[in-house]
Amino acid sequence: MVTAEGLVKHFPLSRRPFAEKRVVHAVDDVGFTVGAGETFGLVGESGCGKTTIGKLLLYLEPLTGGRLDVAGHSLSPLASGTERAFRRDVQAVFQDPYGALNPRHRVLDVVGEPLTVQHGVRGAALREQVQELLRIVGLPTRAVDQYPHEFSGGMRQRLAIARAISVRPKFMVLDEPVSALDVSIRAQVLNLLRDLQEELGLTYLFIAHDLAVVEFMSDRVGVMYLGRMVELADAAQLYRRPLHPYTRALLRAAQATDLPRGGRDTVAIEGEVPSPINPPSGCRFRTRCPFAQARCAAEVPALTEVEEGHRIACHFHAEIEAKLTA
Amino acid sequence: MSGASAFARAWTGRLREGMRGAPVLATGLVALFVLAAVFAPWIVPHDPAEQNFLASLAPPFWEAEGSISNLLGGDNLGRDILSRIIYGARLSLIISLFAIALAGTVGVLLGLIAGYVGGAIDSLIMRIVDAFLAMPFILMALGFVAALGPSVTNIIIVMGITNWARYARLVRGEVLSVKSRDYVALARVAGQPRWRIGIKHILPNVTNSIIVLATLDLGRVIILESSLSFLGLGVQPPDISWGLMLSDGRAYTTVAWWLTVMPGLAILLAVLSLNIFGDWLRDRLDPRQARD
Amino acid sequence: MTATAAPMAVLEVENLSVRFRARRGDVPAVDGVSFRLAPGEILGVVGESGCGKSTLCSALTRLLPDNAVVTGSIRYRGEELLTKTASEMRALRGREITMVLQNPMTAMDPLFTVGSQFDEVLRYNSAMSAAERGARALEMLRLVHIPSPTERLASYPHQMSGGMKQRMLTAMATALKPGLLLADEPTTALDVTIQEQILRLLAEIRATLGTAIILVTHDLGIVRRLTDRVVIMYAGRAVETGETETIFTEPQHPYTRALLASIPRIGQTNRRLTAIDGQIPDLASLPPGCAFAPRCPQAMARCTEAYPSPFDTGPNRTARCWLHDPAQRGAPA
């Protein structure tokens, strides 16, 4: 469904004529694939590039470099005249349930917009289809004449989901779809997303910072740090046997939520994410990595397969694993 | 019958809800101002051009020599000041509305383009805006009127040309903020062409700000028109304008203060109430205080 | 002041209620909340949006808006706070009871250096000399692990990252060794690895300074990680209180149980989550009886009729739920 190779996205920072050209290295040389019907999870902290990846896959931002195919359309770049067809196949749900719905439009128009644009559905037919969509996402059909501000966060997120599935897409980008919701509402929305995936045969890119939520949703998971993919594996593998020191640090932070696991194979890290304008040479995590050595500054570690379906970008992962499990 | 009254009740209810917290005095004065302008020919006590020799320099009715016939007195040619103020309101309102419509249309269009398209076009438009905002109004108006000649149409054009920049700047800023909302990105994901996103999603979400600026501008434009007319560059006799009345009365300030004070007071009250009303409207339409 | 080693509670809150007067009737934001806080103890106040946790926090410092009506009792080291004058409260805040808030980005004035803002806090709230204040600031920065503290104090807020600012604010809030620190969602705006650092820091502060901490949060993971005791809030009421570990291992209120079950956990391989149906209730129009009853799988007829007072469900544990009514113990699962 998705093939990404060597994706690069840089944002120019200053456009003044004589200023030094500086760029934000949002995404650097990231590759992955997503198979039809599966969920690919993307985790990382703010500024790691996971949201930018989502925007690239939605063709909301043009690529700086690399090759990208989504749902049978090449996005490097998208052939002119095919954007409408592409938009029919690829939809999205974003984090903020308040910003995602135009406050001046009724639910009928908010949820029905893609149907109107793509298939020219209007009037009574649109009303009927929107009501059916509301039923699918578990909202009362009378909601059709209400305005977004009359709904709570969880219900708005259901509206956003109804809108996204209206054109029967093949692939959906879900960018932090539950992190703005209350804890008791999250499970409802996560269950709904899983049910829809099963019923409609959807493929998901699921972006989140919460490792437990990502594990629940995903078949495979990629961990990003400062624009690079540092580890990529089946969800079960990644959580059973994290290898990259950054993944271990994330797991340590997340385990607080869980039954105490002892933290045997986790790592506590200090410091903060460096600026993406001037990222560290070599391995970008080295400035915070307790195991960093000279080689880490000199050489960018490649994402290499260490076991079936488990790839990692760290020069010393074998030594670290030996040290931590000793 | 009862259906009609229920309908009326629903509307008064809605009106009451919409006007909640409105400043009573200012709103009343604005309404009075607009009504006077609209119905001027039917409510004036005298023909504003009629010269009544007996009423020449007659003081307002509360003064010793005043009379009920000329409530606010008469001017040097014996014309009724109240009637002239009412007709002045009419012309002021017409000129202001057209001027704002012109400035608003040009400004909103250019602001939308600048904010939405961005890049070099944005830079170009905004530099022109800066240049217009930096130029002193009276100087600019002088130049234009000198070139075009004074007439009501030309005043409207001059004020349109000199005021559009404020709208462009406001709209551009609003567009930039609305453009970054998720629903705009999602409209693209839905497949909406960019120009339709501009019309369906961006423009409706900046209209409130435009309405508020236009209301506040109304007061400003009335003052500008009065200034121009006072300087002889605006409304020309026999048309009536408050600024022109001020100018005409100037020579009589010592003997008949009401010739200048009355139109001056009209300007003051109209502008003040418009500004207070505009401030209230801004708070009312602020989306952060959405209908509760 | 910290020398009084008696087992007196730092804070005793009894039957605290806050109602906001509003045009459309009163809104009961906090309703009959009681708890005790021992010196050096960390208490978690947990709940979702609109549960009253932030209002509770503001009530403790008497920083509520004018339309709030507060009843009940808040005693700090035995002294009633609700009858104190505004100036007495001001003297207490900043010295005895301090705060760390959610958004570190807006908590400092961008126009002044960090050092001058730190110094201001100490100058207003203590009688220290300038030299003592400078020394204390440096000492606190070292305590919260801020590298090169001297240079840091000379820098401006915008030159620091979110995590660094939160450290700095924590240092300011604890520089005068307060008896009670209120931390209102202190890590919510931060990334997970930074959150983890701030949590470790709060635990250290408690250990080295003996400060009691009230941690207000929606994140159950943070609560489990850091707190000794927990108050679980729902719709303005403390539905369950008790020791953290026992609440997590043996939740007794159906809301706590449902909440814990609905969170995905690492290593758990269920294909579905046990979701809580329905929406969070609106405080302005609460149902009669228990506010959770409409969403509760174990709701009984009496739940919609009356709301129970807290029942003891174990040592130092209470739950406000009819299932724990001693009169009918043994019946429910």
C-alpha cells in the first residue's frame, strides 16, 4: 500500500535574499513499507518527523527527496490530473477534534464534504448517506443538522472519522487521533478505528507518542528520532526485545503506566532533543545516548536487519544488549 | 394570526439574544443615525435648502430668542440646522458605506490573495500596503482630489483608495491563521480545489473580523469625509455635509456658536456611538466567546 | 518550621465543596471532597476534564474567581485557610504553599532574566540578603540538575527548552522549602522522556526537602509512578481514595475499575479494549444520584436515586459507591 524509500523533507527557514540558507531537517532518509490491510505505527517525541511523514503521505507537503508510492499513486511527484483520484483513496484523521471541523458548517456539510467533492452527492442523497455514516460511527442521526461546537471531543473525533471513511478510502493517516481525548473516551475511539479497519479493509498509518496505544493498534512499528528512523520491527518483537537505546528510553518512560516490569532492558536518558536545524553528526541520538562512542559521531548508522523483520540503526546494539542483560 | 405573532415572537427573541449585552445608548444612537439618514426626506421639519430670512442666525429653541420652528436654530442664510444635520447624516452614510465597500472589496481581495497564495505575490502586495499605510491621508486625498476634481463620486473613490490597505493587512493576517487550521488541510485531503477552499473555508471564517473593522471604520471615514469637506475638498454645495456645515459656520462662531457646535456634536456623537458599538460587536463576534 | 516532627498532617481537607454561580444555575465543580496529606507525602488527584481537579487545586490556594462559593474546611498545619484574609493568604502562598503549573512556556516573564525572576521570588517571600539569595538560587539549580547554573541564571526564558523551564520553575517553587507543593499537570506539555526526568526530579525534591506534593493529573501512569496516595475524581466528587498501589491492583469503585481496564498496556495483546460507554457528564446538569451511574455496568436502581457518602473499603480506603454499602456487603462481585 505504501512504499517509501529515502524520504527527505527539509523546510527552508529564511527566505531573505542575503541570509545564510538554513533548513529544518524534518525527515532525513527514511524508508518503510506498509502492506495492504495492516497498521503501521510511528512513534517518537515532538520534532521527530512523524507528523511530517504523515503530511508527505497525504501529499500535503511536497517531497524534498526520495521515492514515495501510496495506494498505487506515485507521490514523487503526483502526476497532474490525478490528485482527485488520489484523494479518494487516501484520507486522514488528525489530533485536534476542535480544529478538524469547520465551526461554521453543519455536520451535514462537514461529514458530507468529501462525498460532495468526489462524487457530487447533494441534497436528500447526501443527507441519507451522512446519516448512515453517523450510524456507523455510533452517533445519533439527528446530529446531521447540528454544529460541531455542540459535540464533545470524543464525538467530534467520531465525526472526523465518519468524514474520512465516507469515500471508502484504501489508506488512512491517523495522526495522534486519541491523544487529545479524555482517558475514558480513548478506548471507544480506538475500538471504533479497529472495527472499521476490519469491516472496510483499511490500511492505517498510526502516528502517536504513546507506546502502549501504538502497540495496541499496530502490526508493525517504526521508532523515529530527530528525523531518522532508528528502529523498525513487528510490534510484538519491538516491545519484547527493544534494541535501540532510544526505544529503550521510550519504553522506560511508558512503563510507568504499566505494571512494573523492573526496567531491566530499559535506559534512562538525560538532556533534550537537539535542534533539527543543526542536527548532530553521525547518529543523531548520540548526544543523549549513555553508550555513545567516537564512532557514533563519525558515522551515520544504517538501518540494518538484525533478525527477521527487525531493523535497527545503532553501531553498538549487540554490545548494549549484552551489557544490559548481563 | 397567532402564527404570525409566534413568528414575530421568535424573531424578537432571536434579536434579544443576539443583542445581549449591547451598549444601550450607543446602539440607540447608531440606530437613530441610520434611521435619520434613511428617512430624511420624510422627517425633516423644513426643506434643508429653504432660506427663511426670519430664521437667519436664529438660536436653538431653549435660548431666549429661540423658537420651536427651528429646534436647533437657523444658519446665516436662515436654513434649518436640524434639517441640514439630518440630510448631512444621509450623505455621510452614503459616502461612508460606498467608500468602505470599495476599500473593503479591494482590501479583502488583495488580502486573501496575499495570505492564501503567499510567496512573492504576498511580499509584493504587503509592500504596497505598507506604502499606503505610511502616506498621510490628507496629503494623499489632496493629490487625488486635485487630479480628479471634487465630487461625491470622487470622494468615495479617494477614500476607497486611501483605506483599502487596512483591510488587506487584517485579512492577510486572519487568512494566515485560518490557513493553518486542520480543517483546511482536511478539505485538501477531501479533494477540494484550492480556490474553493478559499471561498468555502477561509473567507467565512474571516468575515467577522471584516465586519468589525468596517463598523469601526465607519466612524473614521465620517471624520475623514468631514475633514475633506471642511477643507473644501469634499462635498460641494448645494450638497450638505457636516464638515461643510462646520466650514460654513466658522465665520459666525462668535455671534452664533450653534452653527458650528451642532454639526460638531453630530459628528462627535455619531463617531463615538459607532466606535462603542463596534467594540461591543468585536467582543460579541469573537469566536473564543462562542455562543454558550 | 519543619522541625515540628509531630505526625501532624500538612493538609487536612474536609468536605470541601466549590460551586460556581452562573446565569443558568449553580455549577457544582467540587462536591464534598475530603483527604489528608502527611508531611513528605505525595498525593495524586486524578480525573478527566471537568472532574474538578483543577478547581480543587485553585481552592486550596484560594485562587478561585469571584463567583465561586467555597464551603467545608482546608487546614494547613492545623490552621484554617478559608477564614484567612487575602494578605495572610498571600504571605502563605509563595512561601509555604507553592505551585508548578502545566505550561512552562508562559509561566515566566520573557522580558527579564531567569536569575532576576528567581531573585524576585526569594526577595518577596523571605528576609534573605542579596548574597544569600544568590547562593540559594545556585544551590537550587544544582539540586534540579540544571547544567552550568551561573550562566543559566543570566539567560532569558526563551533561551531555555520546555523541560529546562519546568526544572527552573520547580527550583523556584521549592527554594524556600515549602511545606506543600501543588503540581498541576506539570508534565502534560512535555515529551515523554522529559516527563520522565521531571517525575524523577519531583521524587528527589520530596526526598531531599521533605515537601509534601499534590500532583494533579489525568495520566494514571504518572500517578502510579510517583504518588503514595490517590484521590480519583469524577464529576466533582472524590469517588475513590486510597493507597496508590492498592488502588491500581484492587480498584473498588466501578469508575476506577473501568478506567484502568480501558487503558492499553504494553505487552497486553487483546484485540479490543474494554471501553467505557457514554460521555463525560456536564457539571451544569448532573443526573440525580451517582454521576457515573449512566455509564456504570453495575448500576442499580438506588444509584440513580441517591448519592452515597464515602464508605470505608479497607484501611485508609474509601469509595463512594452503593456496592460498598456495609448494609449489603457481600452481594456484589
